[in-house]
Amino acid sequence: MIRIDFNPDQLESSEDRKWWANWSTAAREATDEVISNWEDWKERHDQDPQKAGKFEPKWKSSVWGDLKEWLLKNVFHYKCAYCEIHMPRHYNDAEHHRPKGKVTYADNSHQVVAQSCDEKGRKLSHPGYFWLAYNWKNLLPSCELCNSGKGKQNQFPLVKSNCYAICVRLSASEITKLKSPPIESRMWPGAYFLSVEDLNESEDPLLLHPYLDDPRQHLHFGPKGIEIAVAGSPKALHSIRILQLGHSELQKARQRAQESAFKDYIAACFGGVEISEKVQRAEQEVAKYRRGEEPFSAAACDYIDDFKKTLGK
């Protein structure tokens, strides 16, 4: 996993800006709709829980599906946001970093449904981060190994399992301290749905995010593509387990990327030029890994950087 410095406000081409504006409009409309679905359902549920049944909004998967295709092409170089394996364009839906329909975490060997509080402070099972279902910061292209089967699915662990949020009440002074504008409830005055950044502040999640974290501060790839939690980082340990980053096939693929990058790096060091020029030329050879353009770029960069440390470079 590598850090992705993506900001849609800095898109250069007019075509990309137009596409993003159109997508953002569709995402806002879909978000407003699902929040209305929740608030209407919640009122029915409060009156008669049995009659209201389970909260089951009608998702507009085309909205996050369109973004997934765009992100694969324009941001992630057709790679999984988590493990960096190459993915074809037609791969399924985008992955919701914070699960949209259900939230679980591991308690010993069992998966536990996360609990939260509603707008009135009453406890209930977390319905999922439905208000973030169309938020670009919560949508990532992910491979099947990372996202389904024995992978992430609905898992989203926090440092404290009692801090999951849904709709929170905020004072005017508290709102001014937020990093991003929250979405105000249309039904419950003073209640708000928080943004990704502000949820991170209150929830303290344990799953690495390529936009919001610098994965290389937590996760290192040693020889043979072996994953290592830097200084025992809890975020790295949980990410390795949940995303199956220790899968043997992934380790082999990372090792191949390391060996290929290292071969290019060493080959560029030969020739009758000054040492400084050799180093510069070698870095140019592996620049595509530094930019994250190649599968398993993080593992390749870690391998080269470890080699350079042995030379005192």
C-alpha cells in the first residue's frame, strides 16, 4: 500500500473537472436520498421496530461504480488501493473503506456487530456508514482478495469498540472545530452526520487508508516481500490481517517486483560516470515505482531503500 496524494480540486484538464463536477452532483443527490431513507425509516422504527423491519436503502451502485472506473484509470494505475495488485477495468464495484451497510470487528476469533447510538443517545446496532456510501474519500478500488471472502468485507475496527458514530449532536462551537462541514439532519435539529476526516478524529480507526494515512510509516516490506508492522504499528497489524496482505501469493508477487526494480536500479549504476550521476540515473530507472505506477510499488521502494541504507546513501 502506498500513499495516494489525490485532490479533485487540483484536477488539471477541463474534461476531468467536468466529469468530476457531474459525478459530484450525482453523489450529492444519492447521499441526500439515502439520508432521507434513514431518517424516515428511523421514525418508523421508533414507533414500531417490528413493523419497520431492517434498514435496507435502495443503493445506486452506478454512482460508486463510475467512480471506481475513473479512479482506476486516473489515480490508482489500475491497481488495488490496498495490496497494489494489478486489476482489470471491468472489476466489480468500488470498495467502501467504511462499510456502507453493516459494521463488524473481530473480538478474539469472532466477528462482532458494532454498536452505536442514535440521535437521541439510544444504543443500536450500527447500520453502516450509509451517508458515506457515495463519498469519494470512502471509495477505493479493491481486489477480491482484499475485499471479500476471508478479506475485509464489513470489518472496520477502532481503537475503542464503543466509539462508533452515526448521527451526533453538536453545538455551534463544536461545529467550528470540525475539519469538514458535516451534513445536518433534516429531521433532528442539532444532529449531524460527520465527514470522513472528523470521524477519524472521534473514532480512531485501525485500518490504513491510502488517502488519509502514510502507509509507509506503518507498513514495511522486507526481503521476499514479507510484510512488517513498523514498530509494531496496530494499524499495520490490523491491515495485514483484515486485507490478507500476508497471503503467500502476494508475498511472491511483491518479491518479483522487488527483484525487477532492484535489477533496473543496479544496472543503471554501471558505466563511466561520477557516483552522483550513477545514483541519479539509478533513481530515474525506478521513478515509476516512486510514483506508484507499478504493481507493488511500496515493496519495490522499500527494498531499494533498504539496500541504499546498507551503502550509507
